[in-house]
Amino acid sequence: MRMYDIILKKRNGQELTREEIKYVVNGYTNEKIPDYQVSALLMSIFFKGMTIKETVDLTESMMKSGDLMDLSKIEGIVVDKHSTGGVGDTTTLILAPLVASCDVPVAKMSGRGLGHTGGTIDKLESIKDFDTNLTVDKFIDNVNQIKIAIAGQTGILAPADKKLYALRDVTATVDQLSLIASSIMSKKLASGSDAILLDVKVGSGAFMKSTEEAFNLAEIMVKIGNDMGKNTKA
């Protein structure tokens, strides 16, 4: 298998196989495929798009590029929530404790701010002595004891996404729905929850500027989650 042939195939608008996508993700994560070739593939994806099957396969490969959290020691159905981000987004800080108060375990892996949006972890760290750097055991203990834990994402979850996002950021290929959806869902699926709620923001202060874009992104992410065996709603 050659990276050149994969780039050419996508440049011509053809669907990549699961094996080809896995080859790219693993090769780039392990530094066996150079930036310039992955950049060319990302730009081809930006202009030619990806099918749902390709997007699911990309998500799965990125999810499996690192560790998968095992939350089986948490009692009950474990839920997680993700927001695509917007100005003053504080949904998690309100919604997560409300759900936990109904005796539903909330195991939330949160991120930092991206672009103009403020991340949940940034907000929580503004509280004196609030610890978001939890070990897996402490994270699980918190959920079992008080029904909720919010922690920062670790570098061992979906490391392929971290590398690919950094490259997308400098190659003007961030704003592509399949790439956005696979980036979000690879981390959510690696986090180990049973059910995922997606809060897709739309408007001038969000990444999705139109309702149509937001609906399309939501549909793709829900499809990915359900295809991967997780109860996913948006």
C-alpha cells in the first residue's frame, strides 16, 4: 500500500477503504508518513468530502490509536455530553450536576478552549484548588461516590486526532464536516461512556454559522456514535 495511491484516489473523488484509512492514521501517528503527504490528503478530503462509511472508519481508526477508557467499574448507564462550543458556553457546568442529581452517572471528559470559545476545563481551573487532572481510578471513584466527574482529556486518548488536528489547523482544512465529526467522536468514543449527548451550537458565536451546517454535523456525529454501538443523540 502506498500513500501516493491513497492521495490520488481521494483526489479523484473515490471512496477510501477501511484498510487504507487505517494505514494513513497508524502511519501518521507513528511518524512513518510525512506531514506533506497527509496535508495533501486532508486537502483532497476538504474538496471531495467523505462518505458516512469513510467517516465512521476514520473515527474508529483514530479512536483505536491510543488507550480506551474502561468505565465498567461504574454502576449504571454512564452518560457523557459534548458541546461544539460557542461564546460563553456554560452548558456542562449546569447540565452535568442536574443529570447527576437524578442518580444518572456522568463521566465527562472535557477540553480546553478552542478558537474564541472557552473550554470547560479552563473555567473549572479558575476555581481555587479545583483538580481536573484526575487519574482513571480517581475519576471512576468520583462517579461511583457522587455520580459525577469532570476531568481533562489525556494525551493517551486518540493521539491520532491530536496530530491530525494540529496539521488541519495549519493547512486550512479545519472546517470540513467529516473531519470535525471524526475528531469529536474519536475522543468521545475512546472515553468509554455508554450514551453520548451532543450539543451542537449554531450562530455567529459558534463554529457552525448556519442551521443547515449544524444539522448536517449533528446527523453525521449521531450516525457515527450509533454505528459504533453507543446510544447517541443531538
